[in-house]
Amino acid sequence: AQSVTQPDIHITVSEGASLELRCNYSYGATPYLFWYVQSPGQGLQLLLKYFSGDTLVQGIKGFEAEFKRSQSSFNLRKPSVHWSDAAEYFCAVGSPGGQNFVFGPGTRLSVLP
Amino acid sequence: NAGVTQTPKFRVLKTGQSMTLLCAQDMNHEYMYWYRQDPGMGLRLIHYSVGEGTTAKGEVPDGYNVSRLKKQNFLLGLESAAPSQTSVYFCASRASRREQYFGPGTRLTVL
């Protein structure tokens, strides 16, 4: 069965600092991988996705993520955080041809001015 | 395109009342999903559908029913609401082998 862990429940960074949010998954083959962002009171917005090919994927709002098969990881990065990036971030995994996605518990990001 | 829409946005129920949440998508997606989101619990799948006329149970289906009579609509019903069903409900849809698109959510309080 698929599973997703996000080891960090809450991360605080200063505006302008770099960011890395961790995501580890459990799946027997190469999965589909996603990062979503949720601002307070809002729905989930797709930041980026990985289906196949280049393991470094670029997303919206200056985010990128790298798929590392050997570590079963799909960490999200941003070189310089903006105050508007404060939100909850969810990693998700889906199986190719499968029906469901599994979401991680989320990491809440706070940004200090 | 409106994407995924949910009706209503907010609702307060008394214990034992019933209600239906409506999810509509205009992207001709085959798959549709209902999740609930609770603090510290992430997203938990309630029910899903892989096509018109089909439904299946997810992780937390008890107390909910669903129907997918039309491809573009996915209804979530609560027959007898309980305080434990106080939550934010999200609908999502997707095409085959693609990402999910989410609605804005419905905030439900059961007193």
C-alpha cells in the first residue's frame, strides 16, 4: 500500500531564506508525485507534479522538487521564501493507472518578516 | 472553465439532520473524490468514483453516502449528522493519469 510521510509538522523560516520541505513515500514502483499548497481557508492548489522523465521538476511560484528514487523522496525547495508562501503544504503520491492518491499529513510553513 | 465547484460553502446542522453536498466539475473528468480535512489529520478519502454511475468507499466512509448520476456531479450525503462529522469537506476531480483539481471546500458544523 502507498503511504506518505512528511516528517516536519511545522517549519518557521525568515523571509528571504531558503526552504526545503521533506516528503518520503512508500510504493513498490515509480509513483506519480505531487506537491499541493493550501492557504488558510482555501482549497488545495497544485504546485508541481512528477510523472516521469527529468527528476527535477519546476512548479509555480518559484518552487521546485527533486525525485530521488534511491531515497524514496520528493522534497520541495525554494531558494528565497516570500511572506506570501506561509501556508500548509501537502505531498501526495498516486500509482500510475491507479484510482487514488494518498496525501501526507502536511507541513505548516510560517514566515518571519 | 469554473473548474471544481462545491455547494454550499458553509453549513450548520443539528445532530440527526440530513444534508447533501454537491460537487460539480466542467472538465469532463472521469474520476471524482470526496475528502474530509480535520486539524492534524491531513486529507482523508471518504468516497470516490471512477466514472458515471460508479462509486467506491475510501478510508473513512461510515456515515456518508454518495451518488454519481451524471459525470459532472458527485453528491455527498449525510443521512443523520453527528458532531464527529464536523469538518471541512473537499471535492476533487481528475482525468486518467493526471493530477487532482480541488474545489474550494465546504465547512460543516454539526451541533
